[in-house]
Amino acid sequence: MPRNPFEITKAVDFTDEEIRSTFVDYPQGGYRSFAGPASPMPKFLVSGKGGGRTHLMRYYSYALRRSAAEETIVDQISKDGYLGIYSRCSGLNAFRFSGKGIEEDVWTSVFCYYMDLWLTSQLVEILIDISDRDSPWTMEAQFEFVRNGLGDVLDDVTRQRFLGISVDTSPLKIALREIRRIRRSMDREINNAAIKRRLEIEVRSNPGDLIFKASKAASRLSNEFSHVLFAFLLDEFENLSEPQQRYVNTLIREKVLPTTFLLGGRRWGVRTHRTLNTNEENKQGSEYEWVELEQSYRDTEGAYAKFCLNLTLQRVQDAGYRGFDDADDLRQLFSVDPTSTRDLADIAASRALEDCKPENRKHLVRLRDVVFASTRSRDLAASIVSAIAVPSSPMSEKFAIHRFYQNWSREGHLSKAAAREAADEIAAFRNGTFDTSTSNFVRLWKLDLLAQIYMDCGRRSPYLGIDRFIEVSAFLPRSYLMTMKYVVEASNIRGEDPFSTLQSVSDDAQMSGVLRASRWFLRDARPTEGLGNECERAIRRLATLFNRVRYSDKPAEVSCVSFSTDFGEVSRSVREVVEACVDYGLLLEVFEGRAARNDGSTLHKFQLSPMLCPIYALPTSRRGELNIKPLEMQSIFDPDGSDESYARTVRPRLRSMRAPFGEHDTDPAQDRLF
């Protein structure tokens, strides 16, 4: 099987060398322009799952930056302006610091001390590595660091040991051994607390002092470090409980330069900004900056697309494939989505309908049936179909039928003249003699009407081309990489081997990969506990509603994958499910809101994640939106609501979009939503 350049998509699965070799900086100023660690102001770097946070934070770490050194490591750190001490909060096993019959304030003191030791030991480990590689510091300088930075935790025996130390023994290594000894002793007490029901731990320093003093002492080791920030890069912040996060917030509030912090985590994982000091709350802009990676990507949409293309080129070239020098070389491997053309899209429609005789096209059969059911006149039904039928242009038929249905719904009566008027309007467009109104009508509805033809033929709307994959990813780089991974895998299984042979990836392989990535995203993104099942059920109901709107006779909105609603009129349980869907990236909140038509109030607006749209054959870009009423919100997002209640609530809305538009439905099967 040919090598897949996108096989690994998670940064935690990469070695340091792979992090370095696969890193691609963000265009237009680079990541450091909005998410850099070399700032005295602490930052929260948050994202959804797969936003690229861990890859970026590991790239900032000392372990990666030392490989960039052209001369000495100290010179490189001085040039960078910071020393990155990277840690994953999961490494603390923070769940140990609670319960077991021990009071919470005791656990808080123990956790604070343990975390200080944990972070300080990592700083010392880095200093030892620098010393072993470059030998930049004298023994006296190391002694000064230990005395000034670590003196609080070194017991009398260790101090005496330093007095009689041999000249070739590193004071840094002796100090690290002592810190590790203290931590091992604490580990034994913490791990046995459930049995002993007590803790025998001596806390030797005030909270935060060890971190701040060690950083200050390190800055005095050499002149090159005098301006360097010691940036503690704490990833997976969501793995800390709220009381534990309050301690980190306390460190942020009371930090002493040259110490700073870059905290990485999921959006939902930052549980509080309060501190341990009488519940003071850190304020954005005063104590910390807040960087959401997806929003930063969204603010520079063109740069995000370029970033994904650069990421693809880098992966392909790193895998050893040749002949790919720019984005155009990549695009040639992936066929363009036929719905992106500027004509009526008849080529794509005719291709889908190639096995269907013109008179048997489902949209014409449906038109004939609903007219007959409403008028009981076979002649009128036949004449209306005859007026609209254009065997050589199925999309002309679809546009004319859509206009005819709009007029029928608005005026409430049927006539051959109305059908002819709709057909003539589209014929004029086809012949190049059209007005702006018709041009806009065709432009707006083309994707949805072509999608209906695909659906009539038992096929899904195509999601083709690398630019479409970028759009589907919803500003999550891992989602883009997963899509590429599954597309290339599907192509290789079909024997295409596109990167070696330069053979185009088939439409079938692209569609298979996109759909598989979409299903992966639903499994991967949904909460694994709490409201996980409720979120998945709500998304299924919402997406099904969007699907039924899009594939109705007269859709209420163009390319509808978003909705607005008034949160003030829904229950708390509904809001909690919606908020969980947003936190986990199943829904995207659209922050501009919009004014309610009647009272001018601001509504909350949300979009279904584009990564989920292929499952439900929905468009990936946002245009029209549904205004969902409180009762409908309750039926979709209520954790205790049944599918039967949901179907009963949304059925009137859908009937208004199906001929005969609010009257008794001609097709009872259309009422079934699942």
C-alpha cells in the first residue's frame, strides 16, 4: 500500500523530531503574531479538538527550539526571547489530589506545593541539558542558582552536601535529585492517603515562590538570559479540577517576571478565572489574554486556506513524493466540484440523470402528481408539466418548478399560464437575456436544486476538491488532515496512488473519504460524558430538519445550515445542551447575532459544523437561516424530549414547504422524519 502522508494527525503521537519536521507556520505574521509565548502577559490558548494547539505549544518548547540553534543553545534562547518549559497537565495525575477522607484545604496546599515542585524540576532539567551540551555556566553560577532559586526546599543535609561537593559534580544535578526525592516521598503519601486517611507532608515554600525564585535565579545565570522570559507552557488545562485551576490562576495573578505562562486547553475546559485569594477573579486584558485559535483562523480566512495548502505540501514532500511545488500542483489531483461552475449546472445534473428518461425525472413526476392531487385534473397536470419540461436542460426544469411552487404558495392557485411564465423566465436566462432578479434567483438556488437532483437519483451532493476540504474543516486543522487522510486512503484502496502516479483522485474516493471524515468527527467531537448522548440526539434532529428543508418542494431558506433563536424563552436544560454543542464544536456560534424582526432584540445565532454536513447531504457554507421558535427549540434540544414530540412540533413548518403548501399532504410518507 502506498504511503499516506496524512496517516498521523494528532500531535501527541509525534516525536519531537516529527513535530519539528511537520510544523508549518501561519501566514501573515506567523503564529507568534497572535499566539506567541514571548510575552510578559500570560495567555490562554484555547481551541476545539484538533485546532493545532498541542502541535504549536510543543513547537515552542525547549526540546524543539534547541534543534534550531545555529551556534549555542543559549544564543538561540536569547534570540527567541523566551525559554519554553512544556508540560501536559495530564502528567500530574491531578485526580489524586482530592477525597480519601482528607479536607479540601489540605489537598489544596499539597497540590500547590506539588505543582511548584513539578514545574521547577522541569526547569532544572532543561538547565542541566543546556549545561551538558554547551557548558555555559561556572560552578559558582550554578551554586548561586541553587542557593537563590531552590534554597526554600533544600534541607540542611543537602545544604551541607553542597559545601563538601567535589568540583566536577553539577550542583544542578544534586538539586534535581533532591527535588525528585521530595516528589517521590509526596507521591507515596498521596497514593496511600486512601489507606492511611492522613497525609504527612512538610510544605517548605509558599505557593508560587519556588517557580518565581527559580526563574529569577535562572535569568541571572548569564548575560544572555537577562532579557529572557521563562514561559511555562501548560497544555491540557482541562485535566485540572476547578480548585486546581484556581491555583494556576493565582500564579497568573501573582506572577513575578521573568516568569510567564501560556495555558493551552479546550474551550470548555477553562472552568474558572477565580484565584485562591478570597475568590478574586482574573480579568481578560488585565491579568491574561484570551486567544481562540479557530477565531484567529476565521479572522484571516484566506490565510487559513493558504496554511492548509502549505501543510499539505509539507506533508507530501516530507513523505518523499516529488513534483509538488505549489498549491496548483495539489489542486490538479482533485477534481473540481461541478456545482462551482457559473452556468445552470446542466452538465452535472445530466450526468446524474443519465440513466433516467426525461419524462421520468422525479421532479416532473412529483409536479404532475401534486397538481393532479390538488385539482383532480389530469389535463391541467399534463399541460403544466409540458410547459416546464426541457429535456436538454434538467436544471431549467428545476428552476422553473421552484419558481412555479413559489407562486403557487403565495397566490394559492394553479394555471398553465403561471407555469409558462416561470419557464419563460428561466429560458431567458438560459439564452442570455435576463434581468438581475433572475440572475440572483439562479445564483442563490443552484446548489440546493442540483442537490435535489442528486437526491432523486439516490446520490449525495458532491464534496470535491481540496478547497472544499478546507471549507469543510471549519477552521480545525486536524479535521482537514483527517479528511485528506481518508480521501488518500480511499484512493489508494482503489489502486490510484495519486502522489506517485500523479493520477487524479476519483470522485468516488473523494466522496468516500469526506463522508468517513464526517462520521469520524461526530464520534470524536461529541462529549464522552455528561450531555454526550443528548448532544448527539439534538444534532441529529437539527440536521434532519435542515435536510428536510433543503429537499422540500419550496425550501424556506437558501443553503440552510444555521438558525437563530431567543435564548430568553427556552428552558435552562435546552440552553445547556446548545452550549455543550458549541463547546465541543458540533455547533458554531455566529457572534454578530441579528435583530429580531418584530421587537429589535438580539437573537443567538448558530451554524451546524460544516464537518457534519456531508452526513446529512447539506451545504458546507452558511447562507440562509431558520428562525426557530421556543417550542421547536424545546423539541430539538430538550434532553428528555422524544423523537415523536420533535416530529409533531416541526411537521407544520415542513408542510408549509411541500406542495400543496399547508393543505392536507399528498404524500403521507413525507411526514416521517426518521
